[in-house]
Amino acid sequence: MILVIISALILFVPLVIGQETRQNINAKAETSNVFQISGPVSLVNENSFIILEELIVVNTDESLKFIQEGNIKVGDFVSVQGVIKNKIKIAESIHNPSD
């Protein structure tokens, strides 16, 4: 009987610990609302651009402290920081070191 209880505990404890770890990772992902991305620009529109296949929106109404350093054009390597709202990446600053 004791062997059965010990075996059950040995099997149960890693499952609980693994589940708690997954829950902590998911909670961090949900609460993290900032992003940073660097890479080449593959598309530029009036209010958005694409870096590394990620759509980045430039919305000055949502991001009142928007800062752009240098001109942005296709092929430029840029660094972007911003916030994520409703699963949309909104740029707060764009830095083009080559300009």
C-alpha cells in the first residue's frame, strides 16, 4: 500500500510542477505588453511597415510619445520599440542607424 502511494506521488508531483511552469509562462506572455524588434524593412505604408514579417503600426493617436529617428525605406535595418494593444504592435520609437 505504501509503495502505491509513493509511486502515485512520484508521478503526480512532476505533472503539477510542469503545469505551474506552463501557467507562469502563459501569465507572463499575457501581461507583457511591450515589444522590441530589429531587422530589415520589407514594406512601408503611410501608417505601417513590416519588419521580419511582423506588421508594425504607426498610430500617433495611440502612441503619443512616438519618436522616429531618420527616414524609413524598404531595405533599411531599423530598431523598433512599442506596445501591444489588442494583439496589434504599435510603434513608439523607430531608429534607423544608417540615416
